[in-house]
Amino acid sequence: MEELITLDYGSGGKKTSELIENILLPQIGNDKLSELGDGAIVEGFSELVFSTDSFVVSPLFFPGGDIGKLSVCGTVNDISVCGATAKYLSLAFIIEEGLPFATLKKIVNSISNEAKKAGVIIVTGDTKVVERGKADGIFINTSGIGFLKHKGLSPKNIKPGDAVILSGTAGDHGAAVMLARGDMLKGEINSDCASLNELCSMVLDSGAGVRVLRDPTRGGVATTLNEFIENTDLGIEIFEDKIPIAPKVEAACEILGLDPLYSANEGKILAIVSADTAEKAVSAMRKTKEGKNAQIIGKVTEENPGKLILRTKYGGGRILQKLSGAQLPRIC
Amino acid sequence: MEELITLDYGSGGKKTSELIENILLPQIGNDKLSELGDGAIVEGFSELVFSTDSFVVSPLFFPGGDIGKLSVCGTVNDISVCGATAKYLSLAFIIEEGLPFATLKKIVNSISNEAKKAGVIIVTGDTKVVERGKADGIFINTSGIGFLKHKGLSPKNIKPGDAVILSGTAGDHGAAVMLARGDMLKGEINSDCASLNELCSMVLDSGAGVRVLRDPTRGGVATTLNEFIENTDLGIEIFEDKIPIAPKVEAACEILGLDPLYSANEGKILAIVSADTAEKAVSAMRKTKEGKNAQIIGKVTEENPGKLILRTKYGGGRILQKLSGAQLPRIC
């Protein structure tokens, strides 16, 4: 029987990794692709970071943001966590015939506002329109170029004893989008959708020993932490009572049957930092609006290599694997 | 009544310009956006060209190419016509649930082959999957970075008396895709889909006085020539009997009710070159496989400012405006 691609393959979790490893890398693998996660350094006379992301979020508008804002933040953040200053964006629309002009204007306005806020300029673009029923309102791709400032960030730098820092509450974006799809609790939760260039600069400039930064989007905190340690001799332990989760997000996730640790974030970073400078990193984050709830949530261990363990409030331990299906399709 | 976006707005012609001018530029305009058509120079220590394009062609496979090959050629060409050497590509997929793996593999294989041929590497990517009925098989975005080699190419350089050169036959891609949609004449025409970095280098390195290069994709030769002279004091005159058109393309266009001069090309360039060096430019083009049918097809005039005039075989003259509707939707 012919194998078909299912929604799971766009989840950002295990299935997405499989798709990349089995279908993409054998054909287009090269030593620059994905060495920094979502961004790529390209050589100029200066080193550049180059990143791309398509946005297919449904609904297009949700509390705290919309597809336009998201499409700027997403690429700015992918570049920022590589240690670069995001500077130039491209912007490509695939629009479904029948989209109201008013909707497009609102989206473009969001893009413009967020680009100004993030200090990036859109230097090239493209617009395609497809027939009704061949897209879903609008899809947006942004790609971005940034100038590398802090070199050498990589999961390879992680050492036993390092601290795991989360810059704020987990799972807000995923919960906000899911609630926006239903009628229940509508508008109760805001997406954390934000450009994190300032937050990343603050922690990188603080002098703390930052090993790696990453924005835990699709697949959430649990998936990103798994990515840091997969195929290594190291484990990560996180402590349930240290992880900031907004009470409304916790409640909504319970109702929806989601886990906030797998729910997407669009305005958070995970940082692995040398233990002795972890407090310095947290203080630096807390000086920014986006990082005011930053917390040390766990540590890197020699035990349980390759595994992420959640230590519960009651002392138990639970393995958190990478997201394996489409818990939250069309979330970004 | 609420205004709705129609297919016309994705045609690459007048309506697309309106969308860009009325909706996009007021919000995101800046002095780098679109100064070189589809590519943007960004400052590094070296000057870079940055370009983006989404591909929504239907059908996904057509004689002479497929959406994968097209997605590499399209961005390589946008960079090449800016006078830059394309080097790095990003690659982002929006896949419709239910796409056969075999189809994706075939597309990725095409991407890989064409990237090798064009000497570009794919350094970053993204994959999203949407539900059945929310996309159409697969949409691809590529963005690209190139290093600027030949500075200053611009329609602003065009002078009266300059020669208009077309690098080969007009309208092949559009005709090939249209035929691939029906049963009639299926497979009779090959798309010209090709990476034109060598062709562009040859003509730019030839020492000819090249004012501007552009690849006449959506909207075809007539639309691109209109873009060169709109809002200027110059006109362009092209001669019907000088324009290379493959007999099969001419026949197919007649049957389909299309005009080859508005039909998309994906492997051709239009060059405006100082008259005294035009033959040198044509010779340089003809040394490449893609430019072997290059021809001087017309000239820049002081008469008829802002207008493109087609001189027919019978001595008459006809104004060719920019493409105004969606003659060929989903062509790239």
C-alpha cells in the first residue's frame, strides 16, 4: 500500500524529524543545513544567519496575535536564538481566492508593526493566489538574514550539571490557538507571540556561560529539550514545581486534554547555561518584558542518557519523549 | 460590498502590482524592497542579494520540469538577473495531508539535482502539513542569498536606442503547463524551466553594456518589458518577426486562446543592452545551452513614452499592456 503523509508529519515532533531524516537529508543534506536548528550561517565577509519558516496557523487571528505578527516573530526568533541580530526579512504570501482585502490589510499591518518592533526590514517578497479550496485563507513564508554576534552556540556544548532555564510560562501559544478554535473559554488566554531579539541579546551579553538557546515552538518545551540531548550521553531532569505555567493555561490544557509541556510557545526561550552563571542569565532575562518570569527549571545529568525526566511534585519521575503525533496541528 | 481577492491578483501582472502598491508598500515599503525586482541587496561586509518565491504550480509535474526543479530555478534566476552569484537557498514545504511519499521523494530529488546543477546549497528549511482540502498537494517556498558581482543593473539605466534582447523562445513554460492540464496535445511542449546563472554570467562578463536583466516569468515578455518603462519617458518597440517562438508553442497558444508574449517563461532572460554592444551580448548568450536562440527583438525609443509597441509582420503597430488578469493561474 502506498504510504501517505498525514498531519503528524507537520507536528514538529518525531514524525517531522523522520520526514527530514528520511526524505530530505539524504537528498539535500550538507554541512550547513540545520547545524543551528532553524537558522543557517552563510559566509559573507561577515557570517550571516539565514532562516525560513512557513506559517499556516488556524485561525488566522487569535488573542495575543495573528498570522502576520507570528510570521515576523517566528523568523526573528529562529535567528536570535542562533546568536545573531536579525536584520532582513523576506515575505511571501499564498492567498486563497476570496480572502477579504480587509483581512489582508489587518495582517499586513501586524507584520509592519512587529517588524518595526523587532528592528527588521522586509526587503523582498512574493504573492501567489490559489483557487478557493486550495489553501486556507492565507499562508505566509518569511525567511530572514541576521548577522552573527555570539558564535558557537550549540547543543554540543552542553555539560553535566548545566542549568536549564525557561524564559517564562510554558504552553501559552498552543493553548491560546486551541481555545480560539472553539467557543469554550474563547479569548481567555493570550498567545505569548513576541520577538525575542532583545531577550536573547540580554542573556547572551550578560556574560553568563550560555551553551545553547532555542525557542520551543511546535512540540513545546518537552520536544526541544529532547532535541538537545538526543544521541548524546547526557540526560535532562526538569522539576514540575519549578516550571512556570499560567493557571489558565493549566486549566485549559486539562480541559482540552493537552500537556502544557508539549504545547507550542512563540515568545519563550530555553537556555542551557553553565550552573555557576545560571542566576546571572536569569537576572538578565528578567530585565526584559518577555523574560520577566524566567526560571531555572532543571539540570543536565549524566544519568538517564538521551532521556528527559520530569520530576513530579510528589517525588516521582516520568520520561517525557519527543512529541510523536500532531497534538496541535496548524499552530504556527 | 466587501472587496474580495480574486485569482487575478496572483497573476504577476497589473492586478498583482496593484496589490503590492496598495496593500503592501504603504505598510512595509522601504528603500531596499524591490529595488531590483525580485531580489534585494542586503549589506554584509560584502553586498548580498536576497530573494524569495513561493511555487504553487498545477500540475506538480509537467514536461520539462516539476514544482521541485521550478522552485530552485525560480529563485536562482531572480538572484542571477540581479547580477549576483546565487549561493544559498532556504526550502519550505506546505504539504497537503495525503500527498504520497513517492511524490514528495520525486520532488525532493528534482530539487537536489537542480541545486547541484546551479551550484547552490540548501542551508535551512521548514515543513508544514495542512489538512486535506487546505492546500493542493504541495506548495514550496525558496528564498536565496547571492553575492553581488555586477553592481548597478537597473531599469533606470535604460537609454533611447538601447537594444532589447530575448535569450530564446517566448512562452514555453506557460504553454507546457497549460497543455499538461488538459488531455489535448499532452506532453507535446517542454517547459523551458532552467537555472540561468551561467547565461547571466556569460552576458554580464562579456563586456557588453548591459543596463538591466530580468526573467519574464508570470505575465511573460510583454509584462516584463512594460515594467522596464512604466513611469518613464521611454518606449519600447519589439518586432513580431524577430521574436523567437517555437511553432508548437505558437500553435498551442492559438488553440488555447493565449498570447505567447504573455505566457510565462522559466528559462529565459530579457536584457536591455547598449546598441553598440548588443551583438556581443547575443554572442555571449548563444555560447550557453539556455541562450542558443538569443535574438535582438526590439529597441528602446523616445517615441510612445511608457508604452510597449509590437510591430507586426505586416507593418502595423499594436500596444501591448501589462497582463491584466489571470491568463494563466498557478503557472509557477
